Amino acid sequence: MNNRLCAVASATVIAACISAAPVAAGPAEDRLVTQILDEGLNRSDVMETASELMDRIGPRLTNSENHRKAEEWAVAKFSSYGLKNIHREPFEFGLGWNLKSFSATMTTPRSLPLTVLPVAWSPATGGTVSAPVIVAPMSKVENFDAWKGKLAGKIVLVSLPGDTSESKEPPFKRLSAADIAEDDLYTLPRHDPEGTALQTARRGFLRKLSVFLKGEGALAMVRMTYRDGKLVHGEGYDFTPGETLALPVMDMAQEDYRRLVRLAKTGAAPQLSLSIDASYDDKDLMADNVIAEIPGTDPKAGYVMAGAHFDSWIAGDGAADNGAGSVAVIEAARLIAKMGVRPKRTIRFALWSGEEQGLLGSKAYIEQHLATRPVDPALKGIDSYSAWRNAYPITPKAGYADLKAYFNMDNGSGKFRGIYAEGNIGAASLLREWLAPFNSLGADKVVMSKTGGTDHVYLQAIGLPGYQFIQDPLDYESRVHHSSLDTLDHMRADDMRQASVILAGMLLQAAMSDKELPRSPLPTKPDATDPFKVQDPNQ
């Protein structure tokens, strides 16, 4: 039977698909996985759950009112499934930011509404700001001197317009076997302590630019988005509590931005009217992770865990990034809970906050429960990402050994094709065994490569078994990720059913198995990977 037929088959045919696969888990696990497949493929709730989150609540910026609404909703969902120990775990974050409305219009040489989005944590305009534009591209502090005394009373366009895109890659893609095979290699370690300072300098530039523009009397800043097709993003990576941007900042669609540049370069500067109605929220400076459990029968057996980040940026509805992972975790909880199974190990579900600001929620969980590293407390948010991974020694907490497996979903809504073994050769065989029941659904690859940028990373960095699934990219990176297209329309229902079922099945097998995933050694401070390399002091 081919993959497509197996994916849409009845419960009887699904059982046949499973029995044909090389399952080593044992009769009890086989039966439970069969039940998960039946319920998750024939009576899935995942898309209805997704609509509740994305269509009714929408984007979930960390510490915003919308994120708080989503937390309440998730707690109610877990409770309705009968999960236990449902709670929120707070961690230090900072100001929330709530956006009510915004607009931008070119008023001369003709009237034209413009496609824009405020940058998250931008100050409000305090009404409508009307002024001519000035094209003043600046990408480093050294550019500032050239624009001193020229910006007062202006709306400053700070991006180079560049050329329109000419991509030769398709915007929508499924992975081929050859694509996946490219990731099946062991990645040699790299030690880059200098990267921390460079990362911090780059991240801080937008804040420095806003302070410079404010000091020069500029009224607002506009930057061009990094994708064409009228997409806007609104990412606010420069947010640091107590150091918000100094003046209003908007992202503008490439097509509108380039029109303004052409007009400014060939005649009188066009005039714009901008409005941002937004407010900072200091009612609670702590952000929250949402945690829920299906209790295990053996308190000495530890726990397994699934997680996804619950927060998003403000463009679109946060569907692919990472509403998809969040609702897959919630659906996996529903599937396992509905069976009434009592697993040997506790199964824990986590919806992380603050991922977009530097994996802050999952890092807070680690520091609260698993291990600590001596990081400079002055480094916050994304500034701490490299610093945390380069801080030694690692000090395990009492609960360090209790976490037996963590599975993460955060690569959009594409179907699962396998899992990254993160260079852990010893774990690959067991991951392959647990994945075997789902081979006929298209998830049949275990590759050696590491993958980064999401919430399993900090677990791997302290030697714990955190894993991310290989997913079909669809149009995630090309158009949807962090963009105004990130809505439920770009989630594929069949892919989401498949992913939710596999996530539940992997969790359940990890919770029931007598085997445990082999751990990597507790990392210690590495020596230079190339003792003969001379570092450039200017980098």
C-alpha cells in the first residue's frame, strides 16, 4: 500500500500498515499506536483547534494581551482533556506591547494607501504624523555623520532599496529523499566565543539608529521589508526592557518603499501620513510558559516531553510560526489522554513563551528545573543566546536526569519526514525504532545533522535528549515565516494530522519503553577547534 492510501485509510487498513512496519516496541505499544493513528487520522481536532487559536485569538507577541488570552485558552483546552498539574511557570521578561491600529498613506504627489506594519515595541505616534520623506540609508554607526543636520522634521527611509527579487527556487516545496540525505552527516563542532560580541553589536544597531534619528529631530523611521510580494513582518528584535526604540518605526512593503525612493530621487520628496496606536504594558513583567501532564505510574522513571513555542511576531496570525507546533502538541495531548492510558513515565506538554526574543521560555525552564550556566546577567534576550552556550561549567540540578526525551515542532506546518539525531549516534537507533510505525506515512528518516534556532537547542547544549523533526518546508521560508501571510490558509490539514499523530506516537513509545535515549556527555569547555587559526581582531 502506498503512503497516500495509508494516510487516509480506515482504522482496519491503518492497523495493516502498522503491522507491515518493523515495530520493536511490543504488543502493548503496538496497540496504543494503532489507536492513536485511528483517532488522529479519522477524528482529528487539530484544524478546529488551530482555527480557535489563529482565527479567534491571532498573533501572540510575548507578554501582550493576546498572549495572555492564548494562555487562558490553552489551560482550558488541557483541562478539558483531563490533563493534570496544569499550570503556568513565570520567568522574567519585561514590557508587553499591544497594537490597536496603524496606517500609512502617501499624500503627495498623489493619494495612495501603503502596505506597512509597525515594528513590535515601537512607540506610538501620538496621532497622525505628516512629513516629507528623506532617503537616508544607514546600516552601521559609521553612516551617521553623513546625515547630521539633514533629518529634522522628516520621515526617514533607512534601507537601501536594492533590486527586485529574481528567485529561481519554487516558493512551495516538498523534500525529496536526496534533500533529506544531504542532512545525514555528522557536523564537526565549532567554537566561536567571539560570535557573542558580534551578535550583540548587530542586534543593538536599530536601537542606536532610532536614538540618532530622534536626536536629529526626525519624526519616524521606515525600513523596507526583506521579502517582496507586499509582505510585511514587523519583527522587533531590538527590544530590551528599559531600552525601547526612541521613535516610531514601521516596516514597509518593498513595492511601496521603492516607489517612494524613486519619487524622492526624481522630484519633490513625497509626503506621508503615518499613525501607530500602540501601548506598552507593564501590568506584569513576567512572561509565562504553559505546562500540563499525563501522570506516569513510576515516579522513578522520569518524564518525556513535547513542546513548541506559543508566542509569535505580530504579522499574520502566527499560524506556521508556531501555531502549528503548538496545536500539534495540544492535539497529541488529546490523543493520548483520550485512550486513558497510564504510561510508565509522565508525559509533559509545554507551550513556551519568549522564543522569538531568544528562546527565553525554554531557557527559563532549564534554569528552573535542569541546569544552570554562569552567564553575565547584563546579557538579556537574544544577547544571551551565544553567551549561554559558551558559559562553563554547567551545573546540573536535581531534576537533570529525570528528562528522558524531548520532542519539538517548529519548522512550519509541513508533514514530518523524520527526525534530526543531533549528532548523537547512540540515540539514532532508538529514534529509528520509535519512528518505524510511521514510515508508511512518509516519516522514515533519521539524519545525523544538528538543526538550530528553536527550543530544543538549549537542551542539547547541556547534554539532554532534545530533538526536532524534519518537516517539508512548503512555503514556510520563502513566504510565510514571520510575514503577513502567516495565517491558517497556509497550514495543510493532512500534514497537521500526520504530524500530530507522529508526535503523540513518539511520546507514548518514549513514555512506555524500557529503553532510554542515550545521552550525550555533559559538555565541558572546548579547546580551540583549530589551534593554528589566527583570529581577526577587527571581526
